[in-house]
Amino acid sequence: MTTSVYPRRQRRRQFLRNAAGGAAGLAGVLASPAIAQTRELTFLTIASFVPDTDKELKRQLEEWGKQNNVKTRLDIIAHLQLQTKKAAEVQAKSGHDLTALGPGLGDADLYFDYLVDLADLAKEVGAKNGGWLKPDDYLIRGKWTLLPWWQPPFPMAIRTDLMKQIGETAVPDTWEDWLRIGKKGKAIGHPFGTAIGHSGDANVTLLSILWSYGGTYVAKDGETVTINSPQTREAMEFVKRLYNEAMDPEVVAWDDASNNRCLNAGKCIAIHNPISAFESAKKDNVVVPGTKQPIAEVIDHINTPRGPKGRFATTGFWCVGIWNFSKNVALAKDFLSFHFQPDNQAKWVDAGHGFNMPFLNNLIGHPVYKSDPQYRNIPDVAKVTVPPSWPGPVTAASQQVWDLYILPDMFAQYATGRMTLDQAVAWGEKEIIEIYRKRKG
């Protein structure tokens, strides 16, 4: 199993080593065209699963650059490379001016000393866009050291034709429903699919299940580790059954594209995932195996499931920040002001077909979410989406819990039989306590 072969202490030391770690007014910067033309604003971000999103961002950056006689460069990398790249730039105190942060708000705590305070910009952006969804969630140590940028809400993507084939006509609403459906689907060669390995998707789904069964891994105080509880054990028992009865063993080795491929290959009866698989199926004209029918015609998206204690979800909270060692802070802030203008945000969301939902009230009601029945549940999923550290605050420690895949490893150790339930919970508790103790110290 790929989730447990790496020495934990070695990985944590490597992570911590990698992660070690005023401007003049814009009018002054742009006062002289000759000076402005020598300036270059650089932006590091991740490749979107809906590529048109990146094209629109590039278009906006270039448009802003032309308006201000500034050379611009957008560097797009795979999301799994971002952690290493950010750490390297901080260590060198050199690199891009603007950087994507995430997947989570914890980067703003981890790199707190290297990020520009954006309180003035956050106030401006919120006022122009109907306010931020949950502004208190985005404050790190009481400051706006980032701007929340976008989230890909996680509905359930389902194959409606396969559901009919196994006699399921009601809309599934609970995780237990998906255990039942997954068992029936697996019996005919169409299992349920969600990652239980080292991927962002695994973090998202397993946290959603943990919370829906009443479990948490850290308390509201951000210090007390709460993973060792009856509720956690109940969630882990459920995931063990889901893994063994409704899924294929390969899910422990899945990356963030694997479930998309499983759905679009015609294998999975359902996946817990944003709308990216559906969008790629439409774009690539994927058909149901053995037929000429577009598979997108038999995919639907329904609400994220609820558990015994409620309906919860999380996702990658992608944010954007400005390094304080940048020589172009004023330029970077001006571009963000431009990008977060309501019209530009609307164009950007439209390009992403709703995949990239901003954290702004007015954008929840963007027309794209009414343009296709597939998108109808995305705003509802966003309403129950909380930061991955919930109910605790976002910190560098919570970011490490995510980045080191502590919860996927804990769930996988028990689901695959490598550890007993008590052993897996004790292991997870020890790892999380160590992370929080070291970050506090």
C-alpha cells in the first residue's frame, strides 16, 4: 500500500526543513512609463482541472499588464509541486511576486512572516462582491495575510443509468446509502470510488465522513487533539466496510485524477468529487463503453452525503498571497484588485463552469449555477463546507495534518487490515499530537 511505506519521522523532518523559512504607492511605481516597462509581475499558481479557468486568469493578467505597461508572467505547475516550490522561494527569499496558497488556509500561518498584510484589499474586495462568505474563517492570527480565492465544492457525481440498472430510483442522501449502492454496484463491476491514499480528495472525503459521524481531530481551542473518540471509531468502521464491500483495493493508491478516470472510463458508479470529471467528459466527448452515448448524459451531481450527526464537507481552500520579499508589492496588490472586480470574477467563474467557486456572497448566485442542472447542488454543498481544521482554527499544524495525509493513513491502516482499530487510532493520535506540540513549541 503506497500510503504507509514512507517513514513518518523522516517525512516530517523533510517537510519542516523545506518549509523553513511597505511598498511605495502604485501611482509612484507607475508614474514613469519607462520605469514601468522594465517591471515584471510574476504569479505562481496551480493547473486547474478545468483548463479554461487558467486561460481566463492568463487573459486577465495580460490585460492588466497592457493597461499598466507591465510585463507579466503566469507560471502554472501541478498542485502537488506547489508545496516544495513555495518552501524553496521562502528559503531563498526570492521568486514570484504572487503565489497560490493551499490547499488550505494553513499556509498563511506556516508562512505568516513572509506574507504581505492584505487587510485593505480584503475590505475592498468584500465590499464590491457582497461580502466574504465566512470572513472569520480566513483570518490568520487576526490578520488577512491571504485572499481566499476559490474552492471546488464536492458533490457526489453519479451514473444514473447504472443506478437504474441496480434498482436504485430514490436520490441517495446518506453515506449509508452509498455503502448499500456501492455493494450492489461492485457486484456488477461498477464499484463506488473515493481515494483513501495520499491525495487531496482523500483528505476531503475522509474529513467529511469523520465529521458526519460526530468525530473531529482537534478541538475549537486549536490545541486539544480529539481524534481518539467513539465517534472516530464509528467513522472508521464505516470506511472499512465501504472499502471492503463497495470499492476496489486500488483506491489506496489513487491520486486526485484517479476517481475522474474511473467515472469517465465507465467503471465507477459514483465518485465524491467536484464537477471536473463531468466537464472533462463533455470536453473530450467520452462515451459509455460499448455505446455511442456520451457518458456526460448519464452523469448527475447530487448533494454531498450526510451522516448520523449531519451533513459536512470540506475542500481545498485555495488562496492567493503576496510574498513580502517581492519587489513589486504595489503592482501585485493592484492586479488582485483588478482580478477581484465583480466583472472579472464573473468571467473567471464562467470560464471554469462553476468548478472554481469564490468565497464571495455575490458569486454564490452566479448564473452558471443555474445554467445546467448538473450545477444545481454546488451552492448547497458550499454552504456546508468548512475549513479542514474544523472546529479548530486554521494553523500551520492543521496544514501539516493535511499535507502529511495523517487522516488518510489512519483510515487506510485500519481499512486494509494493517492495524487494528485501536492501533490505527492510537497511531493517528500520536502523529497529530506530535505535530501540534512541535508547531506550538
